[in-house]
Amino acid sequence: MTPSADIVIPTVGRASLPLLLAALDGPPDCLPDRVIVVDDRPRRTSALPVHAISPELRARVEVLSAGGRGPAAARNVGWRAARSEWVAFLDDDVIPCRGWLTELRADLTPLGADVGGSQGRIRVPRRRRAAPSDRERQVQALETATWVTANLAYRRRVLEHVGGFDERFPHAYREDADLGLRIVKAGFRIVPGRRSVMHPVWPASPWASVRAQAGNADDAVMRALHGRRWRVDAHAPPGRLARHVAIVAVALITAVAILADHPLVAAAAFLVWCGGTAELAWHRIARGPRTQAEIDALVATSVLIPFAAVWHRARGELRAASIRRRAPARRVAPSTPTPRIARRTVDAVFFDRDGTLVHDVPDNDDPRLVRPVEGAREAVARLRDAGVLVAVVTNQAAVGEGRVRPDRLRAVNARIDELLGPFDVWLVCPHAARDACDCRKPAPGLVERALATLDVRPERCALIGDTGADVAAARAAGVRAILVPTAVTRRDEIAAAPEVAPDLLAATSRLLDEPAPAALPRPARSA
């Protein structure tokens, strides 16, 4: 069966938008299921040009507003309004090639449940017998870039699973890499597809390369969220920040030496600054057409780029320091006010699955048998709306013992996520008890992985479960444990639990209202 796909197009009102919509138009039986155009202009002084298309396509186009909050927020508005299994993103400065919609469906049809995204191709037209300009080389780099959302489709449930685009990235490109890394870390694959879009080199200001240095602030945030090797993991090319810092440093030395009346030091530093700036300018000029206008523009911008890059990186490091000091913010803004957030004493809550979130069905491999326990929806929603990260940590020995297939387990988990989620992360131990793994509760492995994945401190987290194994895993990882007993919970487990709540709503009320206890000591791990 051909999977359904809604198309999301964030736009700032570029003149290329009508060309994009016209490329999606066609006979009634060859139209997309739904097209969601997200207007991200800060000020909407005029209507978007979305009417120069056939009445059949116009009936499938919905225009929403994102309020000028940047591409990440605009894409979140779009995919959250989608209803299909897949969400195909297109930027408003690309033009789908002939047969794009047919090839999109062909790309998505054979994909298994472990595939979270399908990356389409981006083509940039070349000029004949002419070297590309600096601007053209920047656009041509999109052809080999990884996870560029200008032509990329994601499963809607996967976006829900990871929380969508991180709106802390206000500029283009880094929000793509961040989302791709989180999806891959969640255990899904992003595979290449055959469909193509054309990305013309639209006219841009000569100073666009200076303004683009604002992305250095996002690089600092990426490092805070994904570590020093984020460029390697995201297949991103290396930057020139170290050289920019050196150029700015010698410029400052020149200024200080002049003020301190050290002419020799000032002259030497000035020569070094000239050499560094000249190297940057030549690096950009040598591969281009070398026309006088191009040379003049590149020399002028090469003087400013190092200062802009260092300034924005410094801004980004301040933001990154704030991120390191606290738990990550919610990926998707809550839909209701959160007046209780100031009183929140937990940053993340981990739930057991069977018996805690849903009624326990032994060896369940049928999503139709999933039934949330009473109060589960409200309990998880209260935490989510208060800005608390929510995760599932569950033992599923039936997989390791061959009674449940992994794809059926994923289907059941997807149904739970649909009914109660989105959860920020799912962590499953598929091993049998005989495997003696370190992730099966009561071992703390799953909880420790959840802490690392969400980048939260154990003393500001809690685990809610229905067995002594849940409590033991939480305490071994230094996490607060709350037991919500069921009919299968043993009396000795209830007596030994540090905290017992009658139901999920009572447990979450404690976490949102009461001061958190002191951190539990983390026991030494045995050899």
C-alpha cells in the first residue's frame, strides 16, 4: 500500500513560492494529499501567492502562520498540523523536478519501520564555461550536505518521538543536523531517495556571507548538545573558526599595541592580520570567476567575516553555557500555559511500560490490545505541559526469548506513543534474563542510558514503576523512585519502596508540587 504524505513548506514569502506550488500541480489523480504552507514572515503585509494553481490543488492547500520565529519553529507548526504517516518538507526556494511526487511515493513505499526519514536529492544548476562564484559554491554545497530539510521526508510518529525541530536554533541548517542526529541516536535510519528538486542560485546581497556567520552561534549550541564530534557524526564539513579567532586576536593586539605606544609590535601584528585576511580572501577568490565586482565584494567581506564569526560564536557560547547548566528545553512548545513550571523540581521522568502506562498483556505483539491505565494520559500530559522530559524504560524479554518479533514490539510501542506520547525517548532491554546484560532492570543500564540521552542529572529525575525491579534500577542510578502498585506487585516490594503512590496522577502531583529529596548515593558497580 502506498503510504500517505503531507507536504510542509515553510516560507518567508520568496518569489519562488508560486513556482514550487506550480510544480506540485497536475491532474486530480496526481496531486499531493495535503500541502501545508507555513507563513514565517514577521509581518504579513500581503497574502501569500498561493492562488495561481488549479482549484483541485488549491482545495488541498492550507496556510498557517509561525510568526517569524525561524525555520525550526515554522516546520514544527507544519508537521504538527499534518495527519498523514509521512511529512515531506520542501523549502520555498526549491523547485521539484518532474515526477517528484511520484518518486516520493516510490521512495517511501518500501521503507520498513526502522526507517525514520528519506533524504531526497538537491540539484544546483551550473553555468557553462564559467567558474562558480562564491555564492554559487555555497549553494552547490547543498548537493552533498547531510539531512538537508529542503527535500526530506520524516515519519510523523518519529518526529513526535524525538519532539520535532529544536527551536533554540533560529537560523537555517543546524536545526537540520540536530534533528538528524537525534533521530539516528533514537535508533532510526535516514536513507537516500531518488526524487530531486532544483535549487537555483537566487540573487543575494554581497553581504549575505557576513550575515551567514550568525550560524557560528548555532555551532556552539550543537557542541553543547552533541559533543565535540558533532561535525563528524553529522557529516558536516570543518569550519574556519580557529583561523577567524587568530585573525581577530592579532587585530586586537594591533589596537592594544597602538594604544600602548609599541609601534614595532603594532606593525608586526598588523602584517600578520593582513596576511590572514589576504589568505581568506584568496581562498574565496581563487576558485571563482575573478571578475572585478566579485573580487571587490570578496575582499570587503573577508575583512568583516572573522569579526562577525567570532562575535556570533561568543554569543553562542553564552547560550551553550546556559544549556549545559540546565536540562534541555522542550523540543516542541507546549500548547497550554505552564504556570507551575517555576515550582518544578524534576527535569525528566522515566516510566515503566507494562502495568504502569498500559495494562499488562503478556507477550503483547498486537497494537490493538494496547489499553492505557486510568489517568495515564493526564499524568503524562501534565508533565509534558510543565516542560518535564518524559521517557519509557522497559524490559521486553519476550523479544530475546523469541516470543515477540522486534518489528511487532516497535508497532506496539508506536501505538503507546500515539495514545500517550510523544515521549522524548524510548529505551528497551530486549534481552532474556539468562543473557545477564547490564540494561535489564533491576540493573541500572536503561536508566543510565536515559540520563545520558536526555543530558539530565540523576538527582533531578524520577522513575515511576510497578515492581521492585523498577525501584532497584532507579536507586542504583541515583534517581528518585516512586512505586505505583498493581495487582501483581508483591507486598515486600511495597514495604521496601522509598515512596509509594496510589496511582499515576498522585505520583506526578508529588513530582510537580513537592521539593525533591536529596540525591541518592550511587552505589559502586561490581566488577
